[in-house]
Amino acid sequence: VAISAHVVGSRGRDCPPNLPILCSQSLSGKMAQVAGFKVCVVGGAGGIGQPLSLLMAMDPLVSELCVYDLTLAMVPAAGVAADLSHINSRAKVSAYAFDKDDK
């Protein structure tokens, strides 16, 4: 299982330079979260990838979740993504399957 995250969004002028995604501006002295992470779980249909995908889908900092796995997996990645899409969270879930012989 591999995890990759890509920061989506930009830093507002009131945000600290080391926190580009967690805030955009100061609202009444509090930081406002406006963007999230795009997370890709490779091997997301496996025994470890499924619960990891569930945790990522439930995380409020994740705005998009991609579940990748092989076409020969016992559980298809599309099935995992369909299950996760029923969770009431802000994450948009999508599935991708690839053949082991693809380059």
C-alpha cells in the first residue's frame, strides 16, 4: 500500500508560510480551512488498503480520494469506492483499476 498526497489550493496572505493548505485567511482570529488534500491509496482494495481508504475518506482535511488497485484484486477498486461514497464526508471518492501488464 502506498500513499500519495498532493496539496490543492493556495496560501492566503494571513497564513503562516509553512501551512499553505490549512488556512486561507484569518476570520475573527481563527484560521479558516478552505481547501484539502487529494489522496491516492494504491492497493486500496486490499486488506490494509480498505481500512486506510476508509480513514482517509473520513478525514476532514481530505477533499478527494482516489482508490487504485489491480484488475485481478479479489475486491474491485470500484466496489470500495462505491462503499466509501455512501459515507457522509466532504471527500469525493473515485476508483481506478489497472492491469498488471500495463505500462
